[in-house]
Amino acid sequence: MVAGYVIHPMVLPGLQEKGYVAKTTEEVDTKKSDGGDKPEDNADKPPVKPDVVKEEDKMPEPVTPDPVTPDPVTPDLTPKNAELVDAEFYKIIRSSVTSGQVSEFKVNQVIDWKRLGKKTIDGVEYDEGVATYKAKTIFGEQNLEAKVLVKDGKVEKWLWGATDTEMK
């Protein structure tokens, strides 16, 4: 154990200068690849470079498809009773706010959109969501919620989040 910590660091530089021990791992690799026994044998030879991988041998990068953006001119062809994907759902409720279907808040006040899932009211099944928005009240600025009911790809009603009464 003493030899590893005390003697080895004292003796190693001398062995490296005389060529008995390689100074770097690169020299060891050069010795093995060139077949030489001593570093002096390889002094006039250039170091061996690793094989170059050809472009056609490389694995192709995985390709992720670009998201499809709908053409704004194309009419809405959502079939009745079709399951809406989240992106379509958010687009429908956002455009409802933008168009003024609800006047209690504007789209720039909205801080979060959520899709809650299916909800049946009076035997009618709706897709329910919530828009959380900032508004100034008599108690200062607060985060309020507005529920939205979507049926057949169209907003049917906007409701106050706390009371479930219809918004104007």
C-alpha cells in the first residue's frame, strides 16, 4: 500500500522519461495500433486516427411530424357527436370569447384554459371546460372562473364558475 502512494509517484516520472511507461493513454493506443514496443519506434510515424464513419452508415435522426395547422378558410367539418381533441376544444372556446359570445371577460384576461370532460345536464351531454381569468373586483384583482359547455363543436353556454348561472 505504501508503494502505491509514496514510491509510485516518485518513480513514475523517471520511468516515463526512459520510455518504459507511457505518459498518456494516447501513447498506449499508438503503441498497440502500430505494433511498436517502445515510443521511440513510433517517433517518426504519425498517430493513427480512428476509422471515419461514412455518412450513409450513420443512423438516421428520428423524424417528428410537424403539427397540422388547419386552414382558416376551410369550413368546420366536425361531424356531430364527434370526440373533440383538446386543441380543437380550446380553439372553439377561445374563438367564442374572441367573437364576443361572452362579455364578462376578454381573451387577453384569460390565464388558463382547462378541459374538464363530459357533463350531462337535463339529459343533454356537453363537453365542459373552464377558463380562468383575471378581473378587477370590489375586492381587488382576483382570478375568476367561467365554465363553458360545448355541444357538437359549438359553445352552447358560458356559466359563472361559482354559481353555475349563465353569463351574458
